[in-house]
Amino acid sequence: MISEPLRLPKYSIGVGDRFALQVRAQLQACILAQKAGLEIVPVWNKSNREHLIVGSEPSQTRQAADRAVRDLQWTRPYFLDADHIGMGTVDRFIEPCDFFTIDVADKIGAPAEQAGITTFVQRHPELLETITLEKAGVTLATSRENLVAVARKYLAAVYEAGRIYRCIAERKGAGRFVPEISMDETDAPQEAQELLIILAAIADEKIPIQTVAPKFSGRFNKGVDYRGDVEKFSKEFTADLAVIAHALGRYDLPPNLKLSVHSGSDKFSLYSAINRAITQAGVGIHLKTAGTTWLAELEGLALAGSSGLQLANEIYAQAYEKMEELCAPYASVIEIDRRCLPQPDSVKAWTAEEFAGALHHDANCRLYNADFRQLLHVSFKIAAKMGSRFTEAVRENQKIIARGVTENLFERHIRPVFLPA
Ligand SMILES: [Zn+2]
């Protein structure tokens, strides 16, 4: 029997759960959205990097997600994302996952064979035409030299994505998973014209991607607000949406293909622009928000006071000690000004409200400290090392923690991005 291929719905949110204890609280945010008239489906994503740091297996996320779905009687789709995998890391995700973020950013700029470049350019004379994307107010025009240069820059990455896609498809079956291609963890943002050329190459390679994650301009630091030119981002984002719509009419790509915004949590200053752009274009997006849940978890633990606060304190003190080591894997996505970090000794004297206030992402609150928040973002390794001491403390204070996790996702992410303004 051939079943319908898996399709990612129009609106989806990537949620990450470092310790697989907030799955229900996260799903609850989607249930609140449903009650508000919006269908948004959860995609639990956890990268290989996070699994290695925590010492967990993708199958544990699967069990937690299935259980939460059953307990809360969620009848809509839900997915498990093998986030940022490559050929060397995909293995243990094959069985439990049904969404694969194929990361080929490190192949961008790798030399592609000349023959492949020549064939691509010959095959796509339409890419040399002037393309007017009226709704976005964008005109795309490129020279043959530039088309060759873009093909040279990206073809090796697209070929690699093809190899990874086929490897997964052989083992899981085509149509049994949602493929995404991500290029966000790289230095230079992709322009709209480049995105179109990349999509043409992806279609040639027959990778049925349902989401694509380009790199936008500006800084998408983990767990904190966007740093960059919001106006510029807005134009870029609108142009990308128009490019996707254009590519769908021209190339063989799944009709539900949409943008995926990585490191999308806490980008509060961008949300109204995103909301406006997708509403005007009548399209969906996938918003990845993984790390914000861990920070809400920690905030709840601190707010619980007594032993919870003490544990949060300990995590900060150790993170402060091991800052270099913790920050290294996240170098391109965090920016910490060490001079603005409080001394662990003074943090020890803080009340629960002071700790939670420094951590809680509210730029208007005088207690908020973005550097403190970013350091804690990468400090889940410390909590993982504490083992059951940490997980027991979370379980003991689950009520207050879960409330914060759900509220953070629904009120501060889903509502401004997806619900009508
Ligand atoms: Zn990413």
C-alpha cells in the first residue's frame, strides 16, 4: 500500500527540548494556538551537537514526543527533526526522525566540477532573463559570469545534499520524511538571486525539499534579539518569499515549500515584519526556536527559589568558569561581552526574582542582562553533567517551569509571528 507522502503543514514551529522534560509544555503551546483558531504543528528538533553535549539519543526525543501527543490527545501532525545532520551524523536519526535538516553549509564554496557547472548554465537560460517579482517590488537580473560564479559556489553543496537525501530515502523510503536544506551556518548571507539559482539546482538534483533555510543578513544570536537592520531584513525576507513563489511555478519542487528561519527564537524585533510578509504573501513558514525552552526551564527553576535557585546559581558559576569551552561550538551564533557578566559570587546573593529577571528576555526590564542570558544558553552542558540532580529538580518544580515554557512559546513566539496582528 502506498500511503500519502508526509507533508509539512503551512505553519510549523521547531521546538527544542534539551532534556526531553518539556515536550508536553511545548505541545500545550500548539494546543493554545489551536484554541485561538490557528493550526500550527510542532517539530521537535535536536541537533547532533546537542545530543553529543547532553549525551542523549534521538530515540529518547521520539519516545517523549509520542507520549506527550498521546497524553494530550493531539490529533494533528507532528514531526521529529534530525537537525543539522550531514553524511557522517545521519545514522542514528534515520529510525526515529521524519524530518531531516540537511546541512551543507560547509560545502558552500567547495569547487564543483566544471562539467557540472557548464551543464547547469546551459540547462537554465531562463535564469539569465530579467525576472520581476512584482509583489515584492524586486527585479532580478544576472549576467552569465555571475550565474557561473553562483553555480561554482553552490553546486558542490547541492550535490552533497542530494547524496544525503538519497541515503535517507533509500533507508526510510521517499515520501516518508520531510527534507530541509539549511545553509544558515555560514558567513555570507544569500541574496534573493542566489536563492533562486540554488532552488533551480535543488530541483535538478530532485531533492523534494519542503523547507529551505537561507542565511539572512544581521546577527541571529542564540536566545537574544536580532542585531541588524530590521528594514533590510524585512526587504530580504519578502524577496525570498517571492523567489520561492516564483521557483514553485518554474521548477519541480513540492508546492508546500517554505522558508525555515533558524535561530528564530527571541527575535522579537523581527516578528511583526515576518508576520506582515507571510500574511501579505499568503504563505507559511517554519520557525525554529529550540534554545529558548531551555532558558525558560532554567528561569522557572530559579523562580521556584530555594534549591531550584541554588542549582541555577551553580550552573551559572560553573558556566562562568568554563566559558571558553562552552562557547566554542557556538562561536558564530553568540556574542558575549564578558565585561557585562556578573561575578558568580554576586549572583549567589541574588533573589529568585533578580536571577529570573536577569535571565528573562525583556529588553525593557532593568534587570535583564543579554550577556548573562547568552552564557546560560550554552551552559546546558553543565546541567547535563549534573545528571539526575538537575532532572529531579526540574521534575520537582515542573508546574512553574511548564507554565513558563508554554507561555514563552505561545505568547512571545507563536502569537506575534503566526496569529493575525
Ligand atoms: Zn540552524
